[in-house]
Amino acid sequence: MELECAVQKYAWGVRGFASSVAQLAKAMQPELEVTDDQPFAELWMGTHPSGPSIIKGSGEALLDYIKRQPGVLGFPVIEKFGEHLPFLFKVLSVNQALSIQAHPTKSHAEELHSARPDVYKDPNHKPEMTIALTPFQALCGFRPGQEIARHIRELPELKEVVGEEAATNFTENPGEETLKKCFSNMMQASPETISSALTQLLERFSKMDSGEGSELLRELFVRLHEKYPGDVGCFSIYLLNYLTLQPGEAMYLGPNVIHAYLLGDCIECMACSDNVVRAGLTPKYQDVTTLIEMLDYSMGPAEARKFEGFKMDNYTILYNPPVPDFAVDMIEVPTGVEQYTLRPVESASILLVVEGGAGVAEASPSAPGDAPSPPSTLQRGSVLFLAAGQSLTLRPHSDSQLLAFRALCVL
């Protein structure tokens, strides 16, 4: 069944048709108005109440259809998660840094939701997978100890917000406890200390040559400060890994892993939740104390944060994280291939076409109930819901490669 999906216009999104989200959404919904002054940040595909998908042709919410026909989820999904689609599938177009954040474990999410349901709106965890569509910049996890220690030694302004004692303890004994103290001091430094340190470093950067400035991430620091002036989160780049995923590269963000998206377009899939604990680089509610206590303070190189996929066939790579809630197929069919069949899987799945198009040769078996028939042609922006056990045979258009992503469960 073809879906129409929700668009989120968060302030950090890319504006107008420069946004992949706007391009895909407009292709799916021609009546959608796209203006150059509006940010188009996220495309949501799934049943989350903050952005539910609608079945094209019938106008019924996908959530309501699943309630009527729970068998489409597949027995293993129902057995594990109940009669609910366990994942939320997204496209993101990021123009400026999202918040420094982490996602709680399932048990912690339940505690947070019980204590503050106005802030933490559901009791579910939110592990997530990111696959780059363009070069995609992010902060993820804590740097190796020697890199953090070098930044503390080379940046007196960083030492100022971390605190002399904590800085010394870490450089002499780089470990999780000494790192936690540094991060805690930094995130809870006084406004006066933060303002002074930011001003001093900006002044010093203005006098550096390009080589020295590059070593100290000058361009990134200045860019963050322009968007979030006075925010201590600007200093986080010296504690966190800064990496750029190339198209098709992925990273997995498990519970309590600190991260922030900075720039670029990506596919994202996660457990069906919107639980985020934030602190820094955001105008939204910040729960600094909770974030400090929950974080995983293990340290390691940026490359270790990348997540390898598994080649299923000549054209499909499966990114299968260590949680049952979701996995993602990346499907790249080059020009000249006459036919390709998506394998049947034991869960419901959602397919998004990002590039190219294809004729639908066969969809079998048919979706149960009174579901609309599948479209005869898929194009950029097409989104399909497939019931468990359904396969789809496609005839890719000859003029361009077909690039699609599919969210599913591997149980």
C-alpha cells in the first residue's frame, strides 16, 4: 500500500527545495507547498502519533489499518512487541547542529516517563540507525583519551570550563570517572565562565593561521557558535568524536551514547519513540543532570562508531543493529538490471524510493482486508507499506539507478 507521510518543519532543517525531505515529500504529495523560507527537517514514515502515515487512496491512518488487520505485522512481531509497528523510519535534512543528546535504556525510559510524562512522552527506548545520503557530519561518542587530553593541554579555554583540578586529573589518568567529572563540570559551568572562555577562544581563533586553526577545529567551533552563541555545547567538539559519514556509510546509536547531528542528509530508523535527553546546542528543554548521569563514558576512535552492513545479494546491504526493533535494507540497483525482487521478510516493512523509479511487476501475496492495490509505478519519494511475507518484484527504469531503503525487523 502506498503511504503519505508527515513532514516536520523543525528550525534546524534545510530550507525549501534544497532539502531532501522537501523534495521527497513534494514528489509524494504534489499539493504540498514548499517555500524557500520554510525549513523541511524530517520525513516520518510509520505510526508514531506525532507524525502518523496515511494510506494513499483510502485516507485511513496506517495505525488504524494495523489495528484492524494486525496480522500484517507478522507473528514474530506481534509476539515480541504486541500489535504495534515497532519502528519509526525517517529522512533528515540537517542545516545546523541538533542538540547534544542521548537516548535512555528501556527501563530508564519507563522511569522518566512515569516521573515527567510532559517531557518524556512515552516509556520506550530509542536506539537508532543513521545511514548517510550525502556527506553527513556528526558528533558521536567520546574521543580517545589521548585526544581529549591533548585538547585540554592545548586549549586553556577548555581547561577553564572543565576546571583546573578535573583537567589535571584527566590528563594524568584518562578514564571514565575522570572524563565524567570533566564533562559534568563543563556542562554545569557558570554562565560567566562559559561566556569568558568562548570569547577568549573566538578572539584567539581570529588571529590563527589556517593550519593551526584547522588542528583545533576552528571552522566547526565558529559555525556552532554562530548558531548557538554563548552555548557551552560549542566546547563539546573537543571531547566528542567528530566524523563525516560518506553516502551509504552508517552508524548505530545505542542507549546512553552521546551524539549530535551537525550537517547533511540521512536515512534514520529507530524504535518507535521520541525520547531524547538533551543538554547543549538547542533551545529546547535541557536535562543536564539526567544526561550526565546516564551517559556511557567509554572512549574510542571515530572510525569505531561506523556500523558495517551485511551483503544480502548483489544489490542489497542489510544494516542489522543489536536490537530486534528495526533493521534497514539499502537497495542499489544499477542501470541495465531488468528485474529485481525484494525478498519476503517475517515482519511488516516500509520501503522508500530515494532515487530513480521502477514499475511494479508483481506484489504477492496481496495485503489482507480492504487495502488499496499497490501502485503500478514507483518514483522518487514513493513510500510503500508491505505486510509480513509480501515480496515485491520491480522493473527498474532504464535511465537511472534505483536507490531505495527498507525498514524491517529481523527477529
